Amino acid sequence: MSVLTKQAPGAAAALATAGGGKPRRGSSRRTNQRSGYLFLLPWFLGMLFTIIPFFASLYLAFTDYNLFTEPNFVGLANFQAMFEDPRLLQSLKVTFVYTFVSVPISLAVALLIALVLNRGLQGLAIYRSVYYLPSLLGGSVAIVMLWRYIFGNDGIVNGFLGIFGIQGPAWVTDPEFALSTLIVLNVWTFGSPMVIFLAGLRQVPSMYYEAASIDGASRWRQFRSITLPLISPIIFFNLIMQLIGSFQTFTQGYVMSGGTGGPADSTLFYNLYLYQKGFTEFEMGYASAMAWLLLMIIAIFTAINFIASKFWVFYDN
Amino acid sequence: MALLELPAQHKQDKKRKQRKQEKNSPEDALTGTPAKRFSRHLILCLVGLAMLYPLLWLISSSFKPSNDIFRQLGLWPENWDFSNYEQGWTALNQPFHVYLINSLIVVVFSIVGNIFSCALAAYAFARMEFTGRKLFFALMLGTLMLPGHVLLVPQYIIFSQLGWLDTYLPLIVPNFMATNAFFIFLMVQFMKALPQELDDAAQIDGCGPFRTFLRVILPLCVPAMATTAIFTFISTWNEFFGPLLYIQNQDLYTVPLALRAFMDSEGQSMWGPMFAMSVVSIAPIIGFFIAGQKYLINGIATTGLK
């Protein structure tokens, strides 16, 4: 996690449009210890509210706490039970499939559209807004419900397929297709990585392209040798943010299945199962252990990303 | 001579304008043959239409009689039916405006809390020198990456022991404690760009740190605060998980909970009213989006916030 804290904000800072100046040090900065802490007082309270639950949750992961009786220490029993719990394994599978299908697709679409928009088209602001709007709505209950009906048996998707004489599947109620509708929903929200890509593309100096076209480099060559390396930190940043967000999906699965994760657990996202365990079955110890497994999974994936990034992410300075 | 110079000047101006445009959009600005440009627009329009179609369909369905909704693919209702809104409004325990007001209460307090506490913390991180500043800043960035579910169970226990279940306090109070690191980071970025001389001048004029913050820095941070406000609005308005966890009493439901309850109880038979209430629930987001696009898009470009 510590690597993360150092690097990812760096990538974000590279995008900063509002920032820019480096922090100024030295005599002009206020050096008043007490007022510094005073300004941070709300934040300190908030940190208490983060750090204490953080360690409490670690402790609870090793207990059988059920909210009503005192927690008993049970060692690794929760973690052992997890690996023999078919629903937990299913929820991991659902979350992984969802993440590894939808994140690459939405990032690719976001980059592609950003590249087209970056060509200085008229009406850029309108296109950008239209593409961005869905990502503000994607997590709302109304839109997930809408999705349920769009992909329903007599929904517009099957109605549209019917025009071509195709009998569409029962998207929502067939375990084979239920998750794919949510993947489509996630791809639909590609607007927010797209806006970040656009901001990044703007910062690529145009003289590089001028020089390259004088040398006779093709468009594709320019993209591969100039654009891609220069925006690689932004690709990386988007990848990390989308991965972390996707691992934590909850509302989509909950609303789509009416809280069950069905049909046949095909939309049982990890966090939905965690919620069921903790707040409908009151197995708080088990739920805490699940939360820690998720934290470890995210940390491992982020670490892998950071190690791999050494080979493909290019930092200008 | 004058006649000759004028066009030349115009040409120069034009060139300058062109260069400016090129600077604004790297690669070749507005170039390509007209055919190429046209095809680009065509593709973008088609993709845009596909993006908007579900939303347009939702809005149009809210004006159709329930029986027509799945029989017509077209967006323009053949039979306009405004009763969906009336029916939907009164279908639950409480009329729908009660849920709108509930959501609004949570949203307003969250915005005030977020802006105030995050701006205070950001000022300390961006413009003050004190022992441990760097360490705290790193810690703050660390919480940016922490998945909320890790804290969930203990926080729930604390809130329930404080007797805060079935109140809005668990949804509001954390916002007053600068727990949203994204907004701190956003404001730090913004405040660092302001000239340090402002603080010095205020100090010479006899302002203490708090007055400098309140009178000098904060008024200059309006764009950053607007971004924070809009993002807080949208995420709090959409939030489903927190209210689901902490609010049991139906009269206290926020809009997302009310919508879900609607789907559970009536959704199977009353498509029209349900879609009407869906439109009501997302209308404020679309409104804020239209009003605050500039801030939103700059904000997301700055921090990668969703």
C-alpha cells in the first residue's frame, strides 16, 4: 500500500490542471505549529475514525463476533472457512470476471474516443458532456433498475434484436447472461476515464508530432511512439482507479437481483456477499475476514500493477 | 500603404489565431479532408446516440401508459400519459417529496461538512509548515486507496452503540471530519497554485492564520469548492449502500431506498409510475451536471474522481 500512496497521486498530479506550482518552502510559509494542528483537527478526528475501525476490523476477522454476544478469538477459522465456502468462491469469480472483462473494454473505448475527440473537432464540449453524463448516473438505483428492464425479456434490447429476427436470451434471468448486462452497464460509464485521457492528451506537446511528421512517421507510428508512452502514466492511473472501483461494486448487483445476487448467484458480487454475511446473517467476524481478503486482493493487484508498470509506464522527468 | 498593410495585418491575426488553435488541441486542429471530418462526426454522433438512448427511453417511457412501454421502441409517445407522475408520487408510504426532502437534508449537510473540513485540512497541508506535515499528508493519501468495506463492520458497531441507527448522523457526521481524501487532495492542488505573497500580505496586515484562510484563501478557492460541492451532491444523492445499512424506518428513506422499495412492491405491474419516479430521482443530477459541467470536468481531470 505504501508504494501506492507515493505513486498514484503523482500520476494524478501530472494531470493537474488546477495545480501547477510547486509548493513553496522557506521563510514565507507560516510556521505555527499549533495552528497547523488546529486546522487539521477535523481531519485528526476523521483519522481516529478510520484507524481505530481499521485495527478493530483486523481483530474481528479472527473472531466469531455476531453483534449480540462477546467476540471469541477463533484464530484462522474464518479464513479457512472462506476457502470451503462455495458462495464465497462464486462471489470472487463474479467479481473477477466483471473486472477483467469490463475494465479493459471501458479503458480501450475511453482512450479511443478521447483520441478522436482530441483531433480538435467542432462541438467537442457537447460530445464530451454526452459521453461523460452516463458515468455520473451509472451507480444510481434508477439506472440499474432501468437496465433491468432494458435487458428484460420484452425489453428494448430484445425488441431491437427482434427486428433482425434474432431471439435474444433472457438476459436478466438466465445465469449465463445476467452478469454480462452489468458488464455492459459498466462499459457504458467509460466517460470518466475518457475525460482524464483527454486532459492527458492535451499535455502532449504538439512539437513532437510536428517533428515526427517531418520525419515522415505515419499516424499509427506517431500514436505508438509518441502518444502511448507519454500518456502511459495516465493509462496506469486510470487502470488502478477502475480496478479498485470495480472490485468494490455493490449497488449494481444488489439492485439487479433484488438483493439476492441471483439468478443462481451469477451476480453475487463480493461486496454483496459480504453484506449478506454481515448484515443479514450477522456473521460480523466472517464479514471482517472477507473485507481483509478483499483488501489483500486489491493490494496484490495494485502491487503487480506497480511492478509491471516499470516496464511500460514512462515518466518524463 | 495603409490599404496594403491592413490585409497583411489580418493575415497575421489569422495566423496567430490558427496557431492558438493548434496549441489548444495538439495534433492537427480541425484538419483532415471534409469527408474525413464528416465520418468522424458521424461515428461520434452514433456512439453518442447509443449512450443517450437508455436515458431518452427512460424519459419517454415515463410519459407512456404502462401497457405501451414495451410495445413501442420509438421514443415519441403515441399516447401521452402524465398520470404516471401522479401515481408514482403517492405509491409508497409517504408522498415522494418526503424522500426528496430526506435526501436533500443528507446532501446539504454533507456538502457543508465536506467543504469546510476538507478546506481546513487542505490549507494546513498546502500552506503551513509544522512537524509531521509530510507524514500526515502521506497518511491522507493512503486513505484514498483504502476500500471502505474494511472499516464497515467496526463503524457500524460504533454507530449502533452511539444510538445513531435510523438517523442521518452516520451519513452526515463523517463528512465533517474530512474523511473524503479526494476533496482534500483536490483543494491542496488548487491552493498550491495561489501565490504565497497573499498569505504574507495578510500576515503583515495583522491577520491570524484563521482569518487569512477565511478572508483571503477561501474566497479564491470558489472553483475548487464548487467542484467539491457538485461531486458531493452527486455521490451523496446516488448513495445506496450507506442508507441501506443505517436507515430502516421507511419514513426516513432517501430517494435510492424509496426507488428500490417501489420496485419491490409495485414494480412488476406499474412500469410507468416507476419510470416516472426514476426520472424524478435523476433529474437533479442532470440539472447539476448541466449547471456545473466546467467544474465537474476540470475536477475529474484533476483528481480522477468518479
